[in-house]
Amino acid sequence: NFMTRKDAIHKLLNDAAHELLAFIKECESKFKDQERWVPAAEIKRNLDLNFVAVPRSGKQHGPKGWVFATLARMLEDKSLIEYKKTGKRAFYRSTRK
């Protein structure tokens, strides 16, 4: 069965998104008193998902959470997670379907 490079990359991104979902579900038990909302900062810190997104010759002040944000949005688009923002802090939880 032939898989194009595009298909292979999208499969890897989807697999990574589902690993993120599994991690969020595992963390939810620690945040029962917050209705299972897991802080995005906790997720990014534990999974080390901050990366520099510009070429070396470009300017960016340190690693950012673009990989995490992309994977989380993929899950949100499939209605697998919910997002909320309280003040400057972002939170995620599974939809528990």
C-alpha cells in the first residue's frame, strides 16, 4: 500500500495529536477540583513542546508553543478536546465522548 509523503506526514501529526489527547486525559484526574481543566503550561512543560519556529537567520525570542497549539487545534477541530482561557492562562480538557 503506497503512502505519499503528504499522507505520511499527516498520519504522524495525527498520531502526535492523539498522544497529546492521551496525556491530557491522564492529567485530568489531578485537576478534578478544577472540573478536569488542565493548564496548557503544565502540558507544554511536561511534554517539552516548545520549539523555535523561524530559520536560524530569523528573529524569535526563544522557543514557542506552536507545535502544541497546532496539535491541540487538530483535536479541537475533531471535537476531542475543549479549550478555555481564564485571564492570561489557557486550559484544555477532553470532551469525554
